[in-house]
Amino acid sequence: MNVYKKVADLLGEITSADPYDMHATFRLTKDNGIAPMDVARLAIACERAFRIPLYDERIAEWETLGDACAHIEKLLEAGLAEPLERTDNDRTAWYYE
């Protein structure tokens, strides 16, 4: 599975941006039309798509699309894919802190 392509596609769906305009250094900032809530939505979508747990403190460190992909790839390589039982509210709690 191509993690980068999947994450870019998910971000494109969330923001209506063209995934082909994104690259590894694409910054997840308002300058690129990415609101903090969009990053939260991306994290939720990635949890579902890759079946991995993503924790708030690590998501808050995502500055670029490449950061998000590298984090997801590390979790997949570590074999941390699992059934998820967290609610959407649990997944977005970091945004409101």
C-alpha cells in the first residue's frame, strides 16, 4: 500500500484540494488552506484507513504531509495495526486542549 498516496487522497477529500498538488513538504497550515480541524479529520481518516491508533501528542507534531506519512509508516512497520474502539470525540480531543 502506498501510504503517501492514500494520505494525500484523504487530505484531498477533506479539504477539496487536489492531491496531485501535494508533496512531502506540503505544510499542514492555514497558508495551504488546512485548518487545525482538517488535521484532526485527517488523523481520524488515517486511523480508519490504516487501522492504526494515532495519539494526540504525535498528531500535533505533524507539520507536513511527509511528517504524517512517516509517522503512519512507522506504526505500520511496527505492526501496530489493530481494531479501533476510540470514538470520534476521543480522536479529536487534542484539538480542543
